[in-house]
Amino acid sequence: MPLSDHDKTLVEAMFRDDCDVNTVLKVVPHAARSSLYWMQRNFEAAGHVQKPSTAIKQRGRRRKLTPIVRQYAMELLAHRNDLWQEELVFELWCEFDIEVSKSTICRMLKEERLSSKVNTRIASRRSAVEQGVYEETLAQLMARGREAEIEASEMLLYLDESAASEKVMFRRRSWSAIGLPAYTKSELLSKVRCSVLPALDIHGYVPGATLVVEGAITQAMYEHWLETVVLPQSEPYPGRRSVIIMDNCSTHHSDKTFHLLKHWLRKHRDLAPRVDEFDEPEAYKAAWIEHLEKATAWALDDVSISNLFVRSRVPTI
């Protein structure tokens, strides 16, 4: 008795779920066992239970990368897109017990229109919820600036630490003849690693606020730099450079940093010149520059800074 299209679809779905002929025969009892074995061979070869068209006679050996194997490889790359071609060869051998070469994998990737590019890493702990909360909080803080007729972007001050090392200039790969090792002449000396801690606003780097230290910046260094260099160049909230944004670093997590910002704003709220005290914008600008010069000069001339930042270079205005 010939099978209907519905039965063939059912049999193909069961073969796709790794069911054997005996299991399929229990679900489709009116099918002949020989027909099911024939359909199983067609499914393993072409991915369908129906025999492909034989109008054009196939030449050469049978393809190792059947549609099932190609689909598995594409799903594997969708889950782990940083696999090497050698790893793909090993994964196919473990899953389907077939041996393919790197050239076969390369040809399959070209047929699927895939290419190898420089990988851009995304933090696995990045949370869209926390990012939304951060943007909402930042918008609420900047709304006060609009009410005070201050440009919202002028309120932001970013403190972002980065590292600079001469070791990264060494190239890890070089060319040599096949079978021979590659050598490159280099100064085998200990390289200097520096930490750069700038303060950035909408106009770029804040003048005189960039700290360069050989080695790592400790929590004490960060707190002292924040108190003596950054805060004197900030205004009380809502004002210019009044919203200080720092990354989620353990060096920034201290009670002293929180109390420092709180007490500094309370202490310097009346020391900084305010807009309503001057009739002309130029007079207000001159008074504010004079205030910054006095506060920054006091911070940079403090002897405790040079004693704290050992082997460091504190920038001058």
C-alpha cells in the first residue's frame, strides 16, 4: 500500500528525531519494512525520504556534507561563532563520524556566505535592565539643568581610567620559511606600565585634571585626586560638571568617596561664583576662572600630593 504525503511527512519527522525503523513501523503499521529502509537511506543521503531526481546522473563520490551536516554546522556556528576550522572538523567527526578536510569546511563557509572578521567582544554581564535604570536616572538628573537654563551635556563629568604599557607593542606573529622557527630581535627589558586617569566633559579633557601614574592607581590615590583636582573644577548641582560618572570599579567603592562628594558640595556651595551675582556673562566667566585657578593651584602645590603619589607625574596647568 503506497504511503500518502502525510505519512511520508510523519516518517521524515521521526527520522529527523533519530527514530529507527522499528519505532516508525509502530506508528505507521501499514508501511512496508523495505519501504521504510529505503526511505531511511534517502533521508541519510539527501535529507528527505523521497528519492531525489535522477535526471542528471551524479558523478564522483557522494558528498560528506549532507544537508543535515550543514545544518548542524550552521547551528553550531550560530551558538559559538568563534570556532576555528580545525574545531569544526573535530565537532563533525564527533557528531557524525565523518572525516572532512579544512578545505571542505572553507568551501562550505563560502557557500553559506560567511567570512572571518575581527571579533568585537560584548560583556556577558551586561544588563539591559540596569542600563535602562542608568539612562532614566541620568535623564532625571539632567532635567534639573534644563530648569536652571543650563545645557544638559555641560553637567556631565566622566572619570575613566585606562592603562598604557609598552609591552603591547611587541608583535606576536611573524613570517618565516616553512619548517623553520621565527625570530625577532627585541629589547628583553622590563617595560613600563602606566595608569592614566583623566576627567572628561563635553568639551574633552579637563585641563590640569589628567593623572599619570607608573603602576596601578590605588583607592587612596583616587580619593586624593578626586578631592584636590577634580572637585575644585566642578560646580554644585545643578551646575556644570556637577554629575560625576564613574565606572563600576572596586577602587571607586568606598564610603570616603561618597562622603567626600557630599561634604565638598556642602562646603563649597557658597564659595563658587554663581550666575545671579553678575550682570555680564564675561564677568561671571572671569570670576569662575579665577576661582578655578586658586582652587587648582592650592591642590597642586599641596606637599601631601607629592608624598602620596610616589614615582608619579601630576600634571600642571
